Amino acid sequence: MFRRLRILILLLILATVATTAWRTERHLRSWRSTLHVAVFALNADGSTAARDEVHRLEKTQLAPIADYIAAQAAAHGMDLTLPVRIETGPEITTLPPEQPASGGMLAAIRWSLAIRYWAWRHTPETSIRPDLRLYLLYHDPERNPRVPDSAGLAKGGIALAHVFAGREMAGSNLVVATHELLHTLGATDKYDPATNLALHPEGYAEPWRKPRLPQTQAEIMAGRIPLRGDTARIPASLAETVIGPATAREIGWSTDTH
Ligand SMILES: [Zn+2]
């Protein structure tokens, strides 16, 4: 009985959150005004490497994300002067609740609400109220060669990107961050979760290229450059990725809606 009541309350909260989020997402995907993205860095593993990175993080390091989205929008025929503006906020010291490894849909719903609550509680004020919030969770690659999955809440305006400290990781970190940001705008993954390989054609930068493999770039929501058979490479920078037509449609870059 109580369990049912709890589930009902949870679903009611979710329905309210979802309605508001749906309206917000529709507004964002209209691209009528500049989207303000606030970026916050966190030391995810308590390491000195991550701490140094968090303290070093500057707006200029993230500028390529805004330039990339502007260039990709232009490539899709969108006439947007400044689609995205990035601001960096102060460091956040309280880590977000961990994503459940399993537990089904209820656990996932609970986590998505917990993340929203965490973001509401712990995100410092910034000069402009952000449309999207990007949290960069830094890890020391020496300590953690594998990091938790990153996540972009499709209807929450919240992107959590698990990234690595170190100058040589800066390029691939931007790829991860942009991928998660695009999730918040409604983009879906374009890889097979069982193999991590890009789906054809929507997950390929040049799906009709002959020969099809190796590709030289990745579709950003596929996240990997297909090389041969079952081999793929993680792009080293945004320059090695593109926003493909399927992702462009999902985030509202469709010329017929304008
Ligand atoms: Zn994804």
C-alpha cells in the first residue's frame, strides 16, 4: 500500500517536472535566442590532478563548444548569429548522486529527480540565468582509467560530463561535454549500446562514402570514428566530429520549421 502511494507520489512529481521541462525544451529547440550555458567544474575523485584542472578551468577552454555549434548550425543552413554562449561558474564541491547501475525504470526516474534536486541545491548563482547547465566532473586518468557514464537529461537542461584531468585530454573532454549538451536539447545516441559501435547510417559522419570504412570523423551522438569491422576510435577533438542530419533534426535544426 505504502509502496504504491510512494510510487504514485513519485509519478505525480515526475509529471509536473516533465510538463515544465517539455515547455522549456520546446523553447530551447526553437533557437530563437542565444542559449546560455553555465559550466561548473567538480573534483570527482578528490585527486590533486582533478583539483588542479578544476582550478585552471577557464571560459576560453570551453569556447570551442560554442564555435562548433555555430559552425555546425551554419552547415545545416541555420542562420543563427550566436546560438550558444558559454559562461563558467564557480567550483561546486558537493558531488551529484551516483547513477544507479541497474534497478530499472523506477530507479532511473528517482535518479533523474535526485539530480534535479542536487542541481537546484548546489548550483551557484551566475550573472545570467542559464538555459542549460553543464557539470564537468574531473577524474585523474592515472587513478581512474574508466569513469562513470556521462548523462544529459533530455528534459532537464542538465548535462553531467565525466572527463579526465590533463591537457592532452582537453579535446576529447569537449567532445564528451558537447555530446551531453546535445542530449539536453533532445538529441539521442546513435551507437549500439551493446557494442558501442556507430549505427549506420545515422551514426556516421559520411554514411554514403565509398568505401564506407575507415571514416575520418565521428557523428557527435555516435561518439566514435568507425575504422574497420568492429574497431572504432574516440575523436581527439571536436574537429573530428560533425552533427549529422538526424541529430540536427532532433535538436530543432530543420529548415522546414523556420
Ligand atoms: Zn549519449
